Amino acid sequence: MEVLSKCKEKIQEADIVLMGFGREFNIKREDVLKAEDKYTLLKLEETQLTDLEKEWIELAIMYDCLNSGKCAIIETRKSLYNQVADYLSSMNKNNYFVVTTCFDDVITYSSFDKDRLVAPCGTLKLMKCDRGCFKYVYETDKVYENINGILNNYYKDGYVDKEKMVDELRDAMPQCPMCKQVMSANIVKSNNYSEEGYREQWDSYMSWLQKTLNRKLVMLELGEGFDTPTVIRWPFEKVAAVNNKATLIRVNEKVWQISEDIEAKALPLNMSGIAFVEEIVK
Ligand SMILES: [Zn+2]
């Protein structure tokens, strides 16, 4: 495919690379969970736990899958990210930044430099008050470790009754220090989503971006729709409009079209972002 080699050429020639991994790359929680016996045997739907409490248990299993390295879906995606990181590094493209609208955390386990990565749609590793008492975010590792500890005990000692386990799980829920209600993970679309979770990385991304002006920059917008256009889609278009040495590579199965004003600086591809990445790293 001629346009693919043109993209590779543009990346090769660039001084700076901006990667935008869109929602297409986000792994669905239910896809991971349905492959986990630990989850399916639980039959959470039969318990009296609230939706928020159930969500914490699902996230704890997800967290376990991310850390164990044993979940095939996660490992496949992680390996794809690693291949992209290797591809950039093989061409000495060390001046890069990665923006993602995924909130599955998989990319944070890849070999991309964490100082050059921002995920404005959230992470399961931070939580905040679900009712919005404050904007402060807390780390969640201990919560997941406690929940997984309870689940592991339950599976180990089959005689433990489920009622007792459910009570223990309820006690393990993180509580807001102010309103004493169960908190929630800081993931976009949750109640009272807090921007504090990614503010610092966003600021370093913005200062990095300022230094790209009038430099040979290539931007890859991969599989991003219109759920959160202010994160990748619109800012990339804006950069393409002001930087005459920029190239925007837009890869999308449904919305690959480019507006007229930046047409000359863009390469639109009507294909899946994942398939595109698999091609370029070959
Ligand atoms: Zn609160």
C-alpha cells in the first residue's frame, strides 16, 4: 500500500513524533473479566453488593491481570505498544510524546517512557470521592491488594461461605474521609471525575508541544473517534494548522476525513489503527 510507505517515510524524516492512541486501543474490562475464572465463579450479580462495590471488585481483578502478565488480551496489546516503542527507538526518535484516550492502563505497563506519556481519560490506579467532596486523588494499590487478598482466601479455602466473603469485601471498600461513602476510581465518565489525576503530565505535554513549533513533527492519530475530541483529535488538527513542517497521519475506520485547511499537511487512512500499527512495525 503506497500510502503506508509514505507514512513510514514521514516518520523516518521527522525530528519529533507525537503518538495519539485512540479509544480503539482501549481494552474492554468485560473482555478481560469473562476470561478469568476468578471473576466468573464469583457471580457478583447474585450478591447484594452495590454497583460501585461490584466495580471495585472488577477493577481489582483487572489490576491483578495487568500485574500478573498472564492475561492474553492484555499481553497482546502490551506487546503491540512495545513494538511501536522499539520501532521509534530503532530510528532514534527519542523526542516523542504519547497521548492516549484509553483508560485501561495497559500502555503504562509498556516500554514507553512514563515521563512522555499522558492519559487524560483516567486510570484505575487513582480514586476520588464519588460525590465530589474534593478534587484530591488517592492511590488505589492497597484497595486492590486487600480485595484480591480476600478473593484469594475464598478460592483457597473453599469452605469459607460466600456471605462472609461478601461482608469482608464490603469492609475493604475505600471510604471518602469526608462523607464516608464508597469512593470511585478516577476514570472518565465516572461521577466527579478529577482532572488532578493527570494534570502534572498534561502540563509537561503542553510545554513539550510548545517546543515543537516550526520543527519537523509527525503526529499519528490512531483509531480515535469523537468521544473525547479535545484530547487528541482537535489539538492535533490545531497543531497541524499552525506548524508548516507538521504532518498529521489520521488512521480511522469510520472517521478518517480531513478538513480542507490542513489537507496539504495530512495523510488520511481508512483503516483500523491497530492494523496500521501492526503494518508499520513490520
Ligand atoms: Zn466524599
